[in-house]
Amino acid sequence: MAEYQIELTDLTGFGFHGVLPEERKNGQEFSVDATLIVKSSKVNDDLANTVNYAQIAKLVNDHIIGEPVALIETLADLIADEIFALPLVSAVEVTVHKPQAPIEVPFGNVSVTVVRGEV
């Protein structure tokens, strides 16, 4: 059994997630990092024996631009649950970044990380 890690970083999209009415109205940019642990009994040059990272990127983007949620914790949970349910994925770590969060002091980034399985 082979085990390997796939990482996607800085998957970015424009969404309307947030608690405040102006976040839901105006939207903002979000980015997501995802690390997957994949276990496969066959290691060869066949996409069927791994996880298609283009599929993961689309899944993440669909959540970013999709139905708004109040908390980035919820957004991270939704993404992690969907990735974790994929065949061959034994663990996933998802970080949602909200660099334009409505915070009244200087900051670089706000993020939430969710883990499913043992990364």
C-alpha cells in the first residue's frame, strides 16, 4: 500500500461568506489550502489510482463561490468533509484564509484549519 501527500495551495475565489451584512452583500476574496493523504494499492501512471487534483481545485472553488455561510469554520468543514469522502483519501487538512476580514486593527491574514483523519 502506497501512501503519498497531495498539496494544493492558494486556491482563490470571490465569495460572500461572513456574519456581517456587508460581507454578504459586497463579498471578498478567500483562499484555501488543502493537503490530502492518499492511500493506493497501485502506484503507476494511471489517474484512476490516485486523486485528481484538478477535481479537488474545482470542488474547493465551487464552495468558495457557492452558497454563502456565516463562518469560515463552516466553509472549511464543508470542503474537508467532501474531500475526505473521496475514494483513496485517508486524511485531509483544509485551511480557509480570509485576508480581508472586517477587523479594525492591522493584520496579515485570518485563517481556520480543519483536519479529517490523521495527517
